[in-house]
Amino acid sequence: MRDVAVIGIGMTKWGELWTKSLRTIFVESALLALDDAGVDKIDSMVVGCMSSGLFVGQEHLTSLLSDYLGKNPVPAARVESACSSGGLALRQGFIEVASGMSDVVLVGGVEKMTDVTGCEATFALGTAADQEYEGFHGLTFPGLYAMMAVAHMHKYGTTREQLALVAVKNHDNGSKNPLAQYPFKVTVEGVLQSVLVADPLRILDCSPITDGAAAVVLCPADMAKKMKKPVVRITGCGQATDTIALSSRKDLAWIESTHIAGQKALSMAGRKIGDIDLFEVHDCFTIAEIMITEALGIVEKGRGGKAVEEGLTSLKGKFPVNPSGGLKAKGHPVGATGVAQAVEVVKQLRGEAAERQIKGAKRGLTQNMGGTGGSSVVHVFEAE
Amino acid sequence: MPNPARAWREYPQRYRLEAEKCTKCGYIAFPPRLVCPQCGNRKFAKTKLAESGKLLTFTIIRVPPEPFEDQAPYAVGIAELADGVKLTAQVVDCDFAGLKVGMPVRLEFRKLYEEGEAGVIYYGYKFVPE
């Protein structure tokens, strides 16, 4: 296998982008990544997108996006793994470069979610769960994560305030990110007084519905060095799956797919969790971040709530989690999220994260998750 | 889901709680599967789910998906039945404030929702506190 480097990153401002179509938001981010890399010719492209069919009634993104990027007849692939589609696209791009099949690969992620009503978006997102045995009973994604929260609170004594502190921390970080959908701060009281969505989760425990895209350019590390670019290598890549239905899991307060994907990625990189300087993880709901910090081994089982309370995962803490603002504040255009996590980690490792820069960051980790943990993708990045 | 075939395909499970038991390791598959996730065996014998169990977790849905709009707020939970099978269903005939992890529940046959005025009327099981 060849060493793989990220030589270009691109992301535009996320939000409710009513004036822009799916193709436009994708091409804007892709062009930023290509310009950043200083390349024009690509050998292949991989795009992560969860559900352009349900959100905008458009499939066949391989043709649409390569066409509007002006790259026909480049080979292109679209990958789908619910909210971890972006992370999976990165993994497929990584495999393509590492294997020697292609040299320069553009990896993108995109989701255009505001062309449908809130109800329709809730339905589209719900297709990441078991439609016949979860959705059929009136469950929603906030509902599924709420049940994980109740299980975690019951088993470990995690408190409602600790959940709120995840939102407070990520909005603090997001307030320093000009590309975030919601770059403002929230308070614990504000979270606790926000409207209930699925008890005990309130609207400020949930990531928003977002239009957005992100892109990175990958190439062999040797080629990157010759181009005299700041080289950030992808040194670890792990993926794992689990049951589609939450009810089938052995432990409702534990995300096994993230645990396995994390172990695989760290082992490939030859690193331990303590070697990592920053984390971008899938905080689709506040409880998710708490459970992910446990699954990755940042803290012991059941200690995720306490860790936020003690500031361990804040920007100046020992293990900063979601310096970008996370899905919570930055936004969550589902197919783009996994790629945007890579964009943030590369920014941090290049020292380009301005106000939210983690000093001397050399190694970062991304964790992207589909459904309630039915799939997880983890990558480890290292600066030269 | 405007297709009756999709609904009646699930009737054995939703109406009669039919499950399948692995002939090798005893794993109970609900809904039925072709491969046992525990031992890889491909042979199963028909069985019926236990009708009572205890609540493992729950939530109250305040923002419902479209077909359930007229029902919110409603409770949904995951229960572990006496035979070890875990499944998801609404929790009904209960006071939200009285819901607790570990509380005993039984399965009852109920109406879930209907697909407009001329569509399929969906029935299935729900949890009722004992």
C-alpha cells in the first residue's frame, strides 16, 4: 500500500442555502479543494451523499457532478452509508490511492436538505433506521438517540446538564468558525429551556438540517512532497458495521461499530488514543458525542458525561473534541459531514484554524457514523 | 409506503408475533432471517414471541413523522421479552411521568396509523404496562 496525503481542502459556508442547488454547492467546494491543491487534472472522484433521491429527487450524481465540475469523462463513484456517507467516500478514495489504482482523487460530500419540508426531511433521515421495525412504530432519529440517552443515564448516571454542556462546548467552538451554520454561543439554561423533541432531548441537543458540501484532494504522499505542499498524511482508516435496529444491540448505551472502527484505524496508524491531539466526531445529538468519546477510548465507559463537565474535551482541554463546532453548530448536511471533518482536521494540522487553532496539533482523528451506529468510519491524520 | 404488498408481507410478525428459532443455537430471530447472526446456521423452526417483558428504555416523541402527526405526543420504547428478544414499539395506556426503565409491559394488538382516507390501515403490536 502507498502512503496517502491530503493536498487540498475545500468547504463553503453551510446553512439554509436557498439560492443554491445541489450541483452548485458541490462544485463550489470541489473547486476550492482543487485550487488549494493546485491541481486541475484528477484521475477519479468519489462522492458521499445519503439521499439526493429523497431530498431533491435526483440520483446519478456520478454523472451530474463530474459534468458540472467540467471533468467528464473522469471515473466517478457515489457511496452511501447514511450519515457516514462522507467518511465512507474518504475511505474509498484512500483505498483507491493507496492501492495504486489512481494517483489524484477528489473526494467530496454533499447534501441539499432544505428543498423539502421539515416533515419530509425527517422521513428521509429516518430511512437510516429499520423502516419496517423502527420507523413503522413512529420512531424518529431524535427518538432513537433519546432512547440511547435514557439507557446511558440509567446505567451510568449521566445527567441532563452534562448533555447540555456538549451543546454549549460545541457552540462555543462553532462561534469561532465562520463557515458554521450556527456560529453563536448557547448556555446550559438555554438548552434546558429549548423545546422538547424526544424526551429527554431538546431542540438544542440536536444537529440541524443543513445544505452543504465539502471536498478534499488525495494523492500519494511521495507525489505531495514533490509538489512542495504542506503534507498531511492519512495514516489510519477503519470502518465497522452493526445491526440496523437499535433494539438488536447487546448494550443500548454503547456504540460498538465506533469502538471497532477506532481500534482498526489507530492500529493501522500504530498510534494510541493518547497520541491524538484533536478529534472531530459525529455529535448528531449531544448524547452521541458522550458515547463516542467512550467508544473511542478517550474516556472509560460511562465517563463521557463527566469528561465534558470537567472540560477534558473543550478547546483547551487535554482531548479537544469538535473544535469546528461539530455537527451541532457547524451543521449536518449528512453526506458532507464526514468530508468536512477531514477538512477541519487538515486545517488544524496545517495550523490554519485561526481562533480555534489547537496549538502544535500534529495528529487528528475523525469519526463519522451512520444511523444509531449501524456504521462507523474512523480516520487518523498526521502532519509531517 | 403506498403498497399493500409491503404491509401484508409483515403480517405474520405484526399480527401474530411469529418468529423463528435457530435450530442450532436457539437464537430467536424477529423478524425472521435467513442466516443466524449468532452462529451462522441457516435452519430455523417457527416459534411465537413471549408476550410480556420489561422496558429497557423509552422516549416521548413530540415531533412525529408525517403518518403519526395526529398522535403526538406518544411514547416509544424498547423492551426485552421473557424469551430474550428485544423489540421496539409504542408504549400506550400509560402516564408519561410513570414510565420507568425496568417496568413490566405486555404486547397487545393495536392500530398504528392509516394511510389517508383510502389507503392501508396499519395494525401491529404495542406495549402496555402490566
